[in-house]
Amino acid sequence: MTGGSDMISAIEVNGGGSGPAWIRSSLSFANGNCVEACLLGGGHIGVRDSKDPHGAVLRFTHAEWSAFLGGVRNGEFDSLPGVQAH
């Protein structure tokens, strides 16, 4: 993933050699409360719970992922219960 000046910096998580390179936000807490994302085969984006690296992976198309990130940037999810805007 590459980014411009508006991108949050990310930490690459070793995918175990031959697997995908998972990326975690540098804003993640040390207690592991975060998600990781990676580029999967076929141009899909994978998202997983960092506490369960062998668990389920949600798969999104590039269009779906872009729409989600746009909503996050626009604050569209800030009103969810328990969410605090930064």
C-alpha cells in the first residue's frame, strides 16, 4: 500500500514468509485491539483481527475497500456506539 500525506502510517506485520504482508495502523494499541489489512490474490483486500491471525479473513474488492475508507475519512462511522473520533 502506498499513500499520500493524508495516509496514516502503517506497520508491516510479517506474513510468515510466503504469505501476504499484513499491515497494521501505527495507531494500534499495544494490547492488540486492532485489525490488519493486506493485498490478496485477485486484487482483493483482506482484513483480519490481529488477535486471531489464523482466523477468518474478510475479503473486499478494491471498490468496496475504497468506499469504506472514504466513509471513515468523512467521519461516517463516528456515531457508532463506543467510537471516539481522534
